[in-house]
Amino acid sequence: MRLFIVAGESSGDQLGADLVHQLRQHSEVEISGVGGVALASTGLKSLFPMSDLAVMGWRDVYLRLPLLLYRLKQTVDAIVAQKPDIVVLVDAQEFSNRVAAGVRKRLPDAKIILYVAPSVWAWKPERAKEIKPLYDEILGVLPFEPRVFAELDGPKCTYVGHMAEQLSLKELHRSPRDHFLLLPGSRESEIKRNLREMKSALNWLKQMHGEQTLGLAAAPGRKELVEKLLNDPDVEIGEGREEFKSLLVRSKMAIAVSGTVTLELGFADVPHVTSYLAEPKQIKNYEDHGRPLINLNNIVVGRKIIPEVIGTRDLAPQILRETQSLLGSDAPMAMQREGLEEMRAKMKEGEPKAPRQNAAECVLSLIS
């Protein structure tokens, strides 16, 4: 099987690599496309650095628009030239939709899958129908997504679970929980903004909970940046997937930027505070849509079990308050863990009318 896969950021890179490993249990796979360290470990020689696509917010897109447009054309041209058996676009919704549209125009019969559904339940439900011509199937990582896409007349959507479930709770329970973990994101601009907002909580922890070991999980290639920004020898900094897992299994609590990592915290049974430093336009959309939940654990259970701190600036005081509240007594921790247990149960099975399927089998069924 000839697979062309595109991942635009660290979480998508991990999902893509996991999918390739699954596919190779069923078939020989010749892989090409765009990815990072994880996909490179499967044999992918990336068409260009994945970091070229790792942008966040309208300002980043505007500043890098010429490069993004060039990478878009380069990706579409490569797919059309190679005519792979199947194209899998992992998350990176705006870029993925434009790649799919470009390929569909030039190769109408191409088999195209989107891995990770757009959050149409929260933002612009009309998008579901708009992208229906682009994709043969969406592989959803949240259990309610097949139902939502069916109700909105979107593409076929199949729930396949999430690789975060691979985290072993048995291993976690064997490890002492003595770390306070910071997860500031993976993009350079995101890390710079979020570390600034997290520092007040970090300083308070050092003063009031000196016994608490401090850790930070840096995305691949970001350790030097984080060390420079923090300039704090008391914080243990791990870089890459294995060191992230090592820190995770020892963590009692975390502060994490909204994203896939919050679901990993949920599967690892780590109570946490979510923060999201947004641009004014993003906040307006957020307010216009009724302040929808942003933490993936909250979204799965349908209520706020994890604190969410969202704004355009000055998040530090609220992050600190939520951190103090969570560490102030055992009750908030226990309530979060009850909610996270409910999340894990829902993720394991899927919904009755859309039970969980195997991602690799979904891909293979489209080309059989």
C-alpha cells in the first residue's frame, strides 16, 4: 500500500506514526508525506520540515502566509504526482482542508481520509456539510463525533479512539506521584506566551510547596528554548515522547495548554488546570458560540470537570487561583479523578450506534 500522510504538529505526528504502526500489522506500507520525529521513526522522509506548518492563531498565519501557500502547493503537487493508494491528513484542519480540495480538483477519485474531526459541535456546524465533498471518511477521536456528523450531513465519520489510551494505568500506579508538571505547548510562539502566564503558579509552588518536584515536558526540539525562557534550575525539563511519559507517570498535578495533551493527562489520571491564551478574534468566536468547553476531557463527559482559563492576556492570576484551589484540599482532586474515570469509560467503547472501530481497518477498507 502506498500511503501519503500529512501531520502539521506534534500531536498529529504521534497519531500518524501510531496509525502507520497499526497498518503495518496488516499490510506492507510505503510511506511519503510530511511529518516530524515520530513519523520519521516509521521511515518517512518528510517533504519539508513539519515545523513550517506549526502556526497558531491569525497573526502567525498572516506572518507566514507566503510559506504556507508554497507548502500547500508543494503538498498537493506531490500527491498528484505520486497518486498514492490513500491520503491521510492528520488534524491541522485549515491546511488539511485546502490540501484535500486541491487534490480532489485534480484527482477526483483519490481516497482521502481526515484523521481527527474538526470541532463542528463547538464552532461553525455548517462546516460539516461544507467539507463533505473533500473526504471519503473522517476518523474521529471522540465518541460522539459520528453522531454529530450524521446529524449535520457531513462526511462519514467513524470513532477510532485515541492513542492516549495506550498509557498504562498499572505503570502509573507503581510510580510515586511527586511531580508538578507544566505543559506549555509545542509551537515556539505558543511556548513563549504560555510560560509567561504559568510562572506565577510556578513561583507560588516553589514558595508554598517546596517539597513538590517541578517538571516541564518540552516538545521535540524545544528544550533549549524552554531552558532559556525559564532559566530555573529547579525545574526538571524533559524533551520528546519518552521523557514526557517519564514525567507524566510521576505527576500529581499539571497546568496544560488546551489540546491533545489534556486527554493524555486524563488517561494518566492526572488532575490539571487548562489554559488557553487566545487572540481577540478567537475570543470573540468563543463568546459568540456560548463559551463552549475546550478541555477534551470536559467535552467527552459533557461538563466542566477540569478548570478552563481562557483569555487574551493576564491569565496568570486565574491560573494561580485554580492551582491553589486544586492543591488546597483533597476534594477537588477526587472530583476530577471521578470525572476522568467517566471519560475513560466513554472513550473505551464509543456510543451504542457508533461503537469504536480500528483505525487501520478503516483505512484499509477504503482501498480493498
